[in-house]
Amino acid sequence: MERVAVVAIGGNSLIKDEKHKTVEDQYQAAKETCFYIADMIEDGWTVAIGHGNGPQVGFVLRRSEIAHKVEGMHEVPLDVCGADTQGAIGYALQQNLQNEFLRRKMKKHAATVVTQVVVDRNDPSFKNPTKPIGGFMTEEEAKARAEREGWVVVEDAGRGWRRVVASPIPQRIVELEAVKTLIDAGVVTITVGGGGIPVIEDEEGNLRGVAAVIDKDYASSLLARSLKAELFVISTAVEKVFLNFNKPDQKAIDLMTVSEAKRYIQEGHFAKGSMLPKIQAIIWFLEAGGKKAIITNPENIARALRGETGTHIVPD
């Protein structure tokens, strides 16, 4: 049995900058990331890939908002936007991986699983939604849609009004057995895209999609725990994690334990919308028996695996 690693890549990592947002631009960015993941696979790791989809869902929603004003066109529900983007991003990743395997003469395969993730219908976030989605609206339009469709809307820093949804904690991966079967067969598996499609379960076990957004690092951590992975890699925009980030006295962290990570959280070193969920996701993984986690940027994954860079987090 090969070693199993879960690699979480950000949806923003498929968009290099404001000038490169097209589908082709994202495909090329995926190609670069897949090159570095192929290095891992060539080194003997069986990899499951989780990914973000925030910008991509935003594009689908925006197209949907514009198109619904045309007679006969309907808007796309948020859970279906998640499914759409899982398929599209998975397609870009698996094709690039397969092309890279061919180039390296590696007998490997990649597959995408459109993945549902169960959340608790009583998760506190449903009573206090804070995750903004979709485009900006006037106050009049926002309040009309809130009344007509039950949306929660807020004024967003003087820029206009937006819809907000819950961000519940992931509880269970519905397609986990399918993912395990692929991983056991050595197939590189792209799953829990965008944190997974959030679904709730009724008393009989029937599933229904909900308008929510699951943090992709939390979902990737759940995946790593469920697969009993040895390694959890979070690929992000920075080579290392920093204390006092973006301040004159910022300091890179090469190695930290779970206890140290918890202390840094208490001291307020990690931003709520960026590094904090990554560190929390890793703590959950290591406390559940994971051996090691690494945070670095895509181009440094291979070097980080050799211990040359990146931030390494280990159990106490």
C-alpha cells in the first residue's frame, strides 16, 4: 500500500491575477499545480486532492444573475453551482494530471468524484449566516429578494448589498466509500471540491442540498481523517506561515507543534478569513492521528516534502 496524502489547493490558486480569469487561464494555472502534485505521486504518494471554488462559484452565480433577466432563463441554486464547479475544476485537474502522467510515462490515473458533504441542520451558522455570495445589489433589490426568496442580505462596507449564507462545519463525506475504493486502487482522486456540496439529512437518511458554503480546508481535513492519511498538505499563496504577518517584525515558522499552533491562535496571529481555518483544519487532522501536515505554495511542494521549506506542523 502506497502512502496516502491529501492535498488541498485553493480556488484562488487557479486564478493568477485580475487579468487572468478566463477558463483557459484557470486551466493553465491548474497545469502548473498538477506538475508539482505529479512530483509527489512520482515519489510514491497516493494523492487525494481537495480544492476551493470560491471565485468559480462567484462567476457561475454572476452569469446566472444576468441570465435570469432573459425570458425563459432560470437562476442556478447555490448547491448546484457547487456541483457545476466541482465538475469543471475536476475536469481541468484530471486532464492536466493525465497529460503529465503521459509525459512522465507514469502508469497512473486520475478521476473526479462529485462529492456531497453532510452538515448538521442545527449548525449555529444557519442562524447567523456571514459568508457573502453573488453580486452586489441595491438596497431595494436586496430587500425585495430577501422577502420573496427568504434570503439573508447585508450591506457590505458601503459597496452595496449582498446575500450571505451559512458556513457550517462538515460532518460526513457521502461518497467516502467510492473515494476509498479509488484511492485503494491507486487512482489520484479529486474530491470534496469547494468543501463539498452541502447537504442535510432527514430522519430517514434522505439528502437535500442547502444554500451554504463549507470551508474547503475543513472538508479536506475531514477527508484526510476519514482516509487515515499519513500527510495533509495545504497549498496556498505563501511559502511559509508567518507570525505577525505583514508587520515589520514578521517571522517565518519552519516547524510547530499542535500546542504551539493553539497558542499562536490564542495570541491572534492568524487571520480569520485566510490562515486561521488552515491551522484549525490541520490541528483536527493531527489530533485524530495524522502524522504530519505542511503549508506551502504549489511550486515548493516537492522541496517542502524534502524538508527544505514550508511550514511543518506535527503532533506534540
